[in-house]
Amino acid sequence: MSESRAFCPRCGDAVPERSASDANDPLRPGAEVELCDSCYFEDFDFVDAPERIDVRVCARCGAVYRGNRWVDVGAEDYTDIAIEEVSKALGVHVDVEDVAWQIDPEQVDQNTIRMHCFFTGVVRGTPVEEQVTVPVKIARQTCTRCGRIAGDYYASIVQIRAEDRTPTSEETDRATEIANEIVADMEATGDRNAFVTEVGETDDGLNIKVSTNKIGKKISNKMLEEFGGTVNDAETLVTEDEDGNEVYRVTFAVRLPPYTPGDVIDLAADDGGPVLVRSARGNLKGTRVTTGERYEASYEEGNSPDARKLGELEDAAEATVVTVEDENAVQVLDPETFQAKTVSRPGYFDPDAETVPVLKSRAGLHILPDETDD
């Protein structure tokens, strides 16, 4: 009986029979025929490598241009980037098993890194190895984000102002912190369009220029959440994009309340005595310095009731307690004239205290809470 065998279509030598799975493997080129080992290795290419790789990197921030966009890769230097790009570009023959490889980078000059790549594996039970060298050219450019920053680009302005006063250093410092925190959070999610262009002080407040309207809105809302006040926005047409769409710049005008926590004010519409402001968010809230009772402005008055400012909590001076007259009055020494004066006894007054903070103003002498009190 004759034996049916497969033969190499190139040289005619007999070759081992192939399994059904190998014969139908779509990943193997020429799966319908089988060459002998000698002919197979004549055309065998272990590694498929490009002759050269060009990498575009931003000279300012180190971002890499991939596909059609700039990507932050977090590489420590350009060698790390070159290794990653070469690793993605190299291909290994599908028949190779037990593949092992390593890359030895060689810095040729400032813009060229020669990557020496070493491969080992097994094909048809035969150990194989190969070495390829791929030069990587670094092209330093400026990414879109850094170009905008360098060009002082901005899409939104946040104006921090206050009603009938200049914003405090605490308010302007916090506005700057909020802007930087928002940008950092957006960058952490991969948003490369988020940045603060400029923070500039003016005679009446602070201007913050930012890269997107979304950031401007977030800053404004956060300031209102922490300090109260109002915000208005206005659009200004500045240009048209490459598609002919109108591009607007938005100004967010944040107006903080006229009074801040720690202010002592004398309300025009009632005779309940001065109020120490505790909060200006929503309706103004505070404490009566004559009784210690809680105060809250009406809905109509909001955070800016009609009042005059008498001073601030930090303006208080220490006064010696002379005597406690009754539940409603206490006698203290005027810190300026050292004369004994009877003043209202608020609920937060400590009858065992030897000295108390007092504020002297056009409304008279009033005992204030200790700054350490809630």
C-alpha cells in the first residue's frame, strides 16, 4: 500500500504532516502549504521593525503627539518615550514561541536615540535570535496647550469684586486657590485645555483669566458657595473658528456681599443693637452684641441689609470688668478713658472673666465674643 505524504512545494523534500488546526490557522501566511525547515528559514523574518521612528514632543511640557492629538505621558526623559514608541512599533513573527527581548538605548546626540533591540525565541523547535537597531529622532515642538499659554490665550475672565468695598486678601487669595484647584482637578482627568492664563490685581479686586468658560463658571460658583454674593455673565464675540463658527469670550462678574464674617454692623431698619456678622452666604447671619441672640436678615434683605459698618472683631480691645450689675448689664473700664461704663450684657459674656474684648464705636461700647469662641 502506498503512503500519502506532504512535500515541500519549493524543493520537493518530504515535510511532516500538519495538524488540522495548523492547516486552518488564519494567522499563518500560506497556511495552505508547508515548507520544509530549510526553505522556511530562508525567508523567515523574526522581527518586523521600521527603519526609523520620528517622535514629536513638546519642548515645554514633554507631551507626545500621537495619532491626531497631544498626550501627556509622564515620562521622566525622552529615552523613556523612545523605548515606548519602539516597543509599539516592533512586530514578532506569529510562529515564534517563548519570545524574550530587551532594548538597550544609545544616546547619539540631543535629538537621536539609537535603540538596540535583542530578541530570542523558538520556531519549529529551533532556537532563534535576532538583533535590530532602530534610530529614534526626537522633534521638539510646542503643543497646542503650551502655544496657547505662551500666547496669553483665554476664553473667560472671572472678575472678583465686592459691594461697597474692596475684596479682602483672604477672598482674593482663596479665589486664586480655587482657580488652581479646579484646573488641577481637570488636568488629572486628562483635560489638556485647562489652565490659568493670568491672575491680576486691580484697584477694586481681582481678574482671573482662564482657558475655558467651564472653568470660569466653576470658579464663580465656588466663590458664591464660600463667601456668598451674586454673579452675572456676559458674552463678547471675539472671532470665528476655522469652520466659521462664532467664538465668544465670557466675563463672569462676581460681586461679594458688602459685609464679611467678623464685621460689626449697625442695622438701619431695627433698634435691636449692632450685629456681629457670622456668615454672608444666602441671608446675612450674625449675633447681636447687646444680647447674644441669633440674627438673620429677611429674604428681601438677603446678604446686604441696609446698615453701616462699625468695626471688625479684630478691632476689639481688652477691657477690665469692674462689676456685674445684673442679668442685663455689666460695668467695664473704657479702654481709652479708663472710666467705668455700664454696657449691655450679652449671653456669651462670662461672669467670671476679669477682662473682655470690647469694640468702641459711634454706637457706643459693646462686648464682643472672644475670637476663640464658636
